[in-house]
Amino acid sequence: MSNKRYCIYGAGSLGTVLGAYITQRGAKIDLINRNKSHVDTLVRKGARVKGTVNMTVPVVAFTPEEMEGKYDIILLLTKQLSNKEVVSFLKEHLCEDGVIVTLQNGLPEPGIAEIVGSDHTMGCVVEWGATLTSPGECLLTSDAGSLSFHMGKLAGVSDEKFKEVKDLLELMCPVHEEKNLIGARWSKLLINATFSGLGTVMGGVFGDVTEGKYSRRVALACMKECIDVGRSAGVKFAPVQGKNITALFYYKNPVKRKFAELLLPVAMKKHRDIEPSMLQDLKNVKPCEVDAINGVVCEWGRKMNVPTPINDRIVDIIKKEQSGDLKLEANNIELFKDLVI
């Protein structure tokens, strides 16, 4: 790795934690972020990670304007809202055999491949969460023993390049090779649409969704809707941390739904303190990427002629929260009463 150049573009909450781990364990990686205050603090004080771990790591950080030269691996962690412009910019900083590895939410790989080519595109599903609490400081909100990545590649990426990326990411936590990248993406989309979507609706963390009797019921209806849409599109959902989530949480009768309701808080226990990135954006008065998460489910539902009333409602509520027409509060879960009994 010593002769290679790596960077994390969009080193916010997840990227700062990832960069701290990679740097602490001996590899060189640049952390790049538009937030100058965050970058300045990283340069002066290092990356501070608290929560389920506690460490401060000196890192190399700068803004996009200060980028020079080309990179062998670019780990992409920006929001998808500006992917066309961001990826076009990064293309000029990519080595001839380099790859952009998207760790974003939703289904970003096809759009990235249109710009840089499938032979320069990889996808990675992040199975943990973090919050940027102040410039240079992050809170790791997932149990330290439950961290993992699920990664796959598009056609044309060599096995050698895949291994290089895998070795880099494994400086933080296990990386599972995902032959079924689309299935892994849809499984993560299902989790994000449900827990990030409803967590943002309620102005809370994942645990607020799983630990309320009615919110659990809405969550399961959302999961079922996502599964119905994905299956109609021919998707085979990949396991999440070894668990077949469609088998565990899909229901067709009241007995299975009751079982799934009881199981939900147990299954999400190690991730209960994750604060949705969409909620973090709303609190910071930034536009959130609901259209790239729940909106994708709605879009595919329309394509496949599968109704998506729960995800439609989540998109509507979050956009009203973003515009200031609704407060960020737990009682917003009551806005599903006409859809979920």
C-alpha cells in the first residue's frame, strides 16, 4: 500500500471514523471535506472518535480545492444530491486503473459508472453508523464488535484491485465480498428507508423506531413494502450481517407480523443509538437525501406498479420537516394512522 494514493472524499461522520481507523493502523489516506472548520480541526487536533470506542488520531485533511494529483482508490462518502458534479470532478483525480468506491446510500453505482465507467466503479455497503458531533469529533454509534462492510464491483474491475480495496477497508473492520451487489444494496436500502426514514420522521434514533409498539408496526409495513418492490424488480435480497432479513421480517399473516414485531428491537439492539444521517442534515439546516433513499423505493414502486404508500408518506413528512412545516418530533409517527392500524 505504501506506493499507492488513497483518499476519502466527503469525510464527514462516517469518513472521519473510517479515516481515523485506517490511519491508526498504518496506511496513508487523505481526508477531504468541504467544511473548512472541520478540516482545520482535523489538521490541528486530529480525528477524535468517541462513543463505542475512544481514540484521537493525527490525520491528513484538506478541502477539495487543495486536491492535487491522482488517486488509486477514492472512497466516496458525500451525499448523492450532487453526484454528477462530484464524480465528474473526481474523474480528473483518478489513476488510469483507479476506482471510485461508493459507500453512499441508495443505488448510486449505475450513475457513477455512467461517468467513470463500470471498470472504475465499486460499491460498498456500510453496516455501522456514526454522528459528527462537532468539527473534528465523531460519535461511533454502533457496537464496536458489530462493524462490517459488504462490498462488490461492477464489470471490468480486476480481482487485484478488489483485493487492494478490501485490504484497505479491513484496516477498520471485516469486509464481506458481495457477489450479489444489487441484493446487498437493496437490503441496505430497506434498512435505511425504514430506520433512517422513520427515525427522521420521529426526530430520533433507530431505537426510537424499534422500541415503540406502534412505530414497530409502521416499520414492518415499510420493510414489507420495500421487499415487495425489490422482489417485483427481480432483486434477491442479500443477508445483512449473516441474517436473512426477508425471512425474519416479511409477513403475510397477523401471527408472523407479531413475531416480527417482537424480534425487531432485538435484531437492531447493537445499532439502536444510530442517528439517521438525514436527521443530522435537517438539524444542521442542510438538504437531506430522502429522494435517494425512500424516494428510490417509491420510484421503483411506480416502475413495477407496486403501491408504496408508507414510503410516499415518509418522503412527504421529511420534506415538510425540511421546509419547517413540521417539527422534528416523535408524535409524527401518528401521521401513518390512516395507513397502518
